[in-house]
Amino acid sequence: MTQTNRLTALAIKSLKPGFHADGGGLYLRVTATRKSWSFIYHRDKRRREMGLGSFADVPLTEARDKAADARTLIRSGVDPLSEKARSNVEGRTFREAAAEYISLKEMGWSNPKHRQQWPNSLRDHAKPIMDMAVDQITTQDVLTCLRPIWHCKPETSSRVRMRIENILDAEKARGYRSGDNPAAWKGNLAHLLPPRSKLSRGHQRALDYKKAPAFMAALRQREGVAAKALEFTILNAVRTSETLNATWGEIDWESRVWTVPAERTKTKTELRVALSDAAIAVLSEMKALDCDWVFPNANRNGPLSTAAMSAVLDRMDMKADATVHGFRSTFRDWAGEATEFPRDIVEMALGHKVGSAVERAYRRGDALERRRAVMVDWATYLRPITEP
């Protein structure tokens, strides 16, 4: 491998996200949030990648020196990763391992929230192990991280556990640790912590559908964009992100249809939402704001924050009884218990994939008008004709 020194300190400042070669196996990985060095080589016909640190900690000249040292080992018949594991394992901390794992993986994450949640959750809940050597972390150390949040934050604690497990698995693959994974659930933590099913239902808190009309009446008394966004979300039984990122170009007033692009749906397929009179009324109010976003923030330069609708529930003292996402379950319970609508039509109204891949391939249309009947009845249920 020949070192060609393609990168310069000045050019690095303006690099776009992607892999950028300096030559001789040295690459700078650039993402939306960080820059990190990698040395890539082949051994035994397998591609190997060795992290050399973040650009913030390792300047260009030092990265080249590290890559040169690795090339020297290769010429001597030594695998740089195994050599590095033998010589530097004591200095390899979980903090470094987590940063490298996130840097390698985040370009493949389609949900931008993951780019924030991964480092934030580890920062907040993995403090006891952040500065420990990865080969020294034990099951008891992992329990120290999880026990304070296992009962009060079951969803968060489960994700933190899985993230620690993934990072330590990657470290084992790189040669920095050996033995069983101390964050593994089966055969390990499963014997030391209660299963999540006994701590929570496994889904968001949902308001009893029988209480939904009274809640909606109270919600309509509140002013502000966030309250209107919450009303619109409940009326259409859609996901939070789908409402928050809605733009006027997605609204067809004549056909009374809101088309959510595939890239903004969880299933990565276009979703057409049949709009009821109540939903159209909300849109009419929002149109007066004259902004590209249907539900803009206070500065009118972007959408509402992801926490805005939850804050409305908090101000209404509903945080313990419901979540924004939980209203989808409220809608599902109402449809299943109080109506005769077919299950498949209700699931399609929720934007879920229905049937096998083969069945979906042969299905014609998306049953929009049948779904419209569901949403009209749902809106009527939430606001009876006797309500002013």
C-alpha cells in the first residue's frame, strides 16, 4: 500500500459525509456529527478495518503515523488488529469503543433520532463503565448501569442494555476483549433482572377510548400550534414524526387527502391519509400562519420540536395516562371494540403493512375510500354532532 497523502487539513474542514481516502489504507469517515479515522487492509482474503480515533483527538499527521505503523506490522506478517489488541487493550475504554461503534454504524441509520439517542443514552446511563477498559467490564458493572432505571424506565433501560451488548460484541470481534458478553440477556442478565414484560406492557401508555371524546373536548379549548398538531395527530391516528414534518405540498384539498412520502413513514411506503371534516378544519386554521410547514415552530423556520405535543399532554396533567403515540392504540381499541370495520382496513389506516409480501404485491390500491369511512366515524366519535 502506497501512501499518497491526498488529504489536507484545510480540505478536511469542507468534506461531505462519506469515506475519504488519504492513501495507504488510511481513510477519514465523515458523518453529520463527527469525523473519525480508519485503517483498512486485507488479511487472509478478508477485509479488516481498524479504528484510529476521532479527528478531534487524532490530527492528520498522527493518523498517518498510526497507519504507517500498521503497514509496518503487515509487512512483518503481523495482523495490526491482533497486535493492537495485545499491546493496547488496557487503554481501550468503553467510551472510545462506543464512539467508534457509533461512527461506523450511524451512516446506515435511516432514523436521525438514533444519531442522538445512542450517544445521549450511553452518556446518561452508562457512566459507571464509560472509562473502564473494555476487557475489564463485568456483568456486575453492567448491572450498576441498569438497576437505577430498570423499573422506572423499562424501555430506555432495555435499549441501553442492547447498546452496551452491541458495542462489547464489536470489541470482541476486533480482538479487544474475550469471553462471554456481560450485557447479554439470555443466560446472563435474564437471571438477575425481571423481564420487561413484567414491568410494562411493551407499548406506549394509551388512553381508554371511552375517555377520548372528553379529552378531545378539553384539547380543543387549548390554543397554540402544538395543541392543533396533537388534535390532527389523534384524528388521523398517525405517528408523531408524520405530523410534525408535514408540508403543504402534501395536502390535496380537492380530494381531501394527505400524502405522506415513503421516506417519512416507518414502513418506507407512501401513505395516503383520508382527511375528515375535523382534520380539514385543523388544516384551515394552520393555513393562516402562511408557512411551508403545516405545524411550524415559533420562529416559523421549521417544524415543531418532537417534544411539543408531549408537552401539551403534560400541561393537561395527562402524562401518566397517555402518550402521543399511545393514541394510535386508542384508535385501534375503538375500531376493534366499538365498530364492525374489517381488521385489515383498520391496520391499513394505521399505516401498517397488511398480509404477506406476495399478497401486497397482488393487491390493487390502498382501500382509501374504505379507510375514509373509518376516519370519518372516528372523528365523529371524538366530536359527536351534539358538541358545538
